[in-house]
Amino acid sequence: DAKTTQPPSMDCAEGRAANLPCNHSTISGNEYVYWYRQIHSQGPQYIIHGLKNNETNEMASLIITEDRKSSTLILPHATLRDTAVYYCIVRVAVKDNYGQNFVFGPGTRLSVLP
Amino acid sequence: DGGITQSPKYLFRKEGQNVTLSCEQNLNHDAMYWYRQDPGQGLRLIYYSQIVNDFQKGDIAEGYSVSREKKESFPLTVTSAQKNPTAFYLCASSANWGGAYNEQFFGPGTRLTVL
């Protein structure tokens, strides 16, 4: 799986959009970008994933650059409860690949400030 | 409600003792995983199981053992051979079908402290 690079920490004002960047310059054509987050002392929570098109769900939006070498997770209106460590992961998602693990790096610690 | 449960939430053990961490899921997932997390670090894979009665070592399997006798259960034993067992342990599961939607679902974790 491709390696990802994220800033170690970021701050965001409550109610503003939080934009979390991720670099994955060695990503392969069949690797998806996944985002998880982990609130203190809890298990990681799935947020969103994508291949090459931008994706949006009830939690966030994922913007992937055209060359797929980087992506941005957007939390449109950050709340205090969004304070967490956010992990960007790239991995292959093909049929019968169910046994492959996710590689969680140190992630970005997002602090939403009142 | 479907999900993954881990018990206990906090666990204390004396040095030299084996201890077993429980992980149960009712999501009907074939694949299950154990991760270890140290303070300020990402997750590291200990063991994973793709199907009942089968499991493989992850990146840091030394000092740990697992079993997968039932689809719903994947207990992890931390043995006395594990040199630094104090950590936060996370269990996860994923569906056995491939494609983009086989994300992992995590339990709440067990914090193990060796005294």
C-alpha cells in the first residue's frame, strides 16, 4: 500500500470548515483513499473513501486531485465533537482482497476551538 | 444493534501473567483484526483472520496468540513473552466480499496496563 503524509496537527474554529490535507504521491491506479478518525480512547471511525472522483456523505467531503497524488478531507462546519485524530489511508480494494489490513500512520490531530 | 464489542474496557495484570482480551461481532463479517496502539502513535497490526479456523500474523505478532473457532469471536491472548504489553488494543472486522466497501469497523478498545 502507498505511504501517506499528513501534518501532525491542525486547529480550526468552531463552525468553520476544516480542511485536512493528505499526500499520497506513490498511489497506484487501483488504490482507494480512505479516511478514518479516532476520538480520544475510542476505536477509529470510518468517514469516507474515494478512488478519483470527489465524494460527499453526511459526515464530510473528499476532494482528490486529478493526478491523485493528494487529497483533502473537508468537514464543512466543524464542531467541538470533531476534535480527533484523522487518518488518511490508501489501499487496494479489489474482489477477494478482504484480508488486507489498513495501515494507520500517526494521522493529523485536529483541534476544533470554541 | 450490530457492532463490535470488546471487554473489558480497562484491564490490569501483573507482569508475567497471560491475559485474554475478548472481541465479539454480530455484523456477520468473515474477517477480523487485532491492532495495538501506543500513545501518540498509529495502529499496528498484530493478527488477522480471514475466515473461521484461519489466521495470519501481522507486523508485531511476537508475544501474542489468537484463535478463531467461531465467526463471531476473535480473542487475543497477551502472553508473558510480550516484552512491553501496556497499550491500547483495538479489534476490527470487515465483510468478506471485496470491492471498495470493505471498510473496517472497530470496537471501543481495551486499555491494558501491566503493573
